[in-house]
Amino acid sequence: MKEIHSIRSNDIAIKRAEKVMPGGVSSPVRAFRSVKGNPAFIVKAEGANIYDIEGREYIDYVMSFGPLILGHAHPSLTLQLIRQAIRGTSYGAPTLYEVELAERIIESHPATDWVRFVNSGTEAVMSAIRLARGITKRDRIVKFDGCYHGHADSLLVKAGSGLATFGIASSAGVPHQVAKDTSVLPLGDLEQFKQLMDEKGEEVAAVIIEGVPANMGLFPQEKRYMQELERISQENGSLFILDEVITGFRIGNGGASQYYELSPDLVTFGKVIGGGLPIGAYGGKKEYMGHIAPLGNVYQAGTLSGNPLAITAGIATLEAIEQEPNFYAKLQKQTNELVERIEEVFQKYSFPLQTKSIASLFWLALQTVPANKPSEIKRVAVESYSHLHFEMMKEGIYAPPSAYEVWFMSAAHTEDIRELTLQKLEQAVENYFARKKR
Ligand SMILES: *Cc1c(COP(=O)(O)O)cnc(C)c1O
């Protein structure tokens, strides 16, 4: 390969990228459109650090948007990947690695009897929806405002204000025929859910919700709400799909299923189960998963599904978690402490801040009033964040490139790293106010 990194300026790199790729990126938030400045082009990453082509080092709180719970380039994971690459990268045939990872998923998700591997979270959710429709012979999908389930047509639909809205796509190119079969409800409102199920229940194939809504702010729901959604869905003959693409093996070994004591009919996975390689999976009860080809008449396939490199990275991740006593509890404690210290920094400058956190996820809303659902995120919070993001990048904190995105901690965010983060953050906040005055 020729020397790719001869360009040493992010500003030049994005111009070159924009000539050959829409927005210069492979996924939209990476383009930094909702924050100031150009994206950093990355050359390498290790532990909690990520490095760009300008030679800058950042402390990374994006962590590839979730998969990297061990940090970048974890030594044992990397070694196992190299070993696997030497044995071949794809076979198009079954391996015992897949069986091992499926067994691990099933063990920690008791409601799941069978698992099918795919290549992304989007694909997992899309397939679970097809399965639910195939089983129930119904078309309607119920989702919740602000929940992201990947970019499959039937889920790229969002709510208007107030009552449930039907079929307003949040992307061009989603057929009206598809969008009209998706109902979107406000998050956390059980009455509206009951009402919808009373009126349209017979049409509803599946009700889907994020294990913890974490794609438009961070909004952990009440246990009773989650359990009622499940109970009412099942009573109605609709499949309850818990989208654990972020929460699976992130908020604990048993994910949100365990956290909320749920028994979802279908569960979707991605991110952590692939340890930073492309993966997705969906699983569920035998009576449902038995409808998938080759056993049943719901078709779903994939050239690279169950890819040995991705599966190896997933197994290596889960092994490393298992080997560290109290892995999740420690990470949660460290996250809570960091968030408290971040609050102190903001207080010192009278900078408005609301925080949310669960396990190793946290979210900052730069506003004076609490936000308890996506519609309560203020414009000023988004605006302030875009400026603060610019200052954080300058100080070496690689923060999520949108006010709506959550921050991810990893096991590689050591005490030293966290202290350094707070110093850099304080400097960024100071610069933010200095710039504002000018
Ligand atoms: C990231 C995400 C997806 C989509 O996964 P991709 O691998 O990006 O396709 C689906 N659901 C949730 C909850 C996610 O956070």
C-alpha cells in the first residue's frame, strides 16, 4: 500500500474526502456537522487514546460509539485477532466460534434460546422486525420517540408532537407504504401506549424499544414502564423486541433484560458483542426463532454473517470482562465519580449542566432545566455544546460530535486518564467563556 498518511492536516483531509465521499464520511455524525470545526482523521488508537493525522492525542469518549468497552486495541483481543487472521478471515461455513459466542449470549439472556449472527445492529433489528411480521402476519410496528434502531426503512420514522403520529418518515426515500405502518409514541407515557394498543393492537406485529434510550440524549426508563410495555405487547399477541445493541454486555452481563427483569420475545445485539468489528445478532425464544430459514419461512442470510474475526473479537471481549472481578460495578463507580467531578467543573464556572448516567454511559445536557425526554432537550444546550466541543477537541478530549450523543467509558479510562480529562475539560470551559467574551 502506498503511504496514505502523507497528508497531515485535517482540513486538507476532509477536502480530499469530500471529493469522493458524501460529506467525506462513511456515517453522518462523523462529519461534525452539528459541532464547530472539521472532523479529526484518525491514524491509530490505543487504550483510551485516539490519535489523528496532525499528530494530536485525544482522550476518547466516543469509543467507536459503543463497542469498545475494553478500550482501543486491547492486547489479548488484538493477539487473538491476529491469530485468527492467519487462519483465514471468512469461510462461508459454520465455525465453533459462533457456537461459543451464541452460548455466551444465551447464558446471560435467559429469555433467549437461539441466536442468529448478522453484520450490524441495523441488520439485526431489520431482521427481527421481519421475523415478528412473519410470525404474527401483522404489519404495524410501534416505536418510541427518539429511539434509534438503525436505519432500516420501517424504523426511520419519528413522532410529531402530542399524540401518536403515524407514518412521518425522518428520511427521504422511505416509502409511504412502509412509514404508514410505523407508529411512534412519546417515551415514558404508558397511557398513550395503552390507548394505541386498544385501538390498533390487532395490527401490531412488534413493539420495539431501546434497552435504555441512548441515541438522542440518555433516558433510562422506569422498571414498571418497561415491564408494562412487555406485558401489554405479549398479552396483545405482539412481539416485544428489546433493542440491546448498546445495552447488551454494556450495562451489565445481562444487559437491560436483566436490569429491568424483562423476558423479551426477541432481543437485538451489536456493538460490544463484536468488540470493535462489524457485527449484529438477534435472538429469542425457540418458538419464534424457529421461523427463520432454514427451519422456517422467514428468509434472512449473509455472506459475512458470523465472520470469524468479528466473532473472535466478541469472544475476546466477553472473556476479558469475565476475567476482571466486578468489571461492571467498577466501571459504573468510575463513571459516576467522573460525572460528579464534571458537574463540579461546570458549577465552578456557573455553566448550566444536567447529567444522566447509567453503568458506563453518561450524557451532558448544557441547560438549566432537567431533560427527561428527547423533546425537552433545549436549543441552547445544542448550541452551547457545539462551541464547547470545539474547545474540548483543541484541549484533547474527543467528545461525541453531537449534543444528543452519549459518552462512553471503557476499562481503559484509568484514574490518571480521568484526572487528565478533568484538567483538560476545565481548560476547555475556561477557553469557552474567554472566547464568548471576545
Ligand atoms: C447503534 C444502534 C443500532 C444500529 O447498529 P449499527 O451497527 O450502527 O447498524 C441499532 N440500535 C441501537 C439501540 C443502536 O444504538
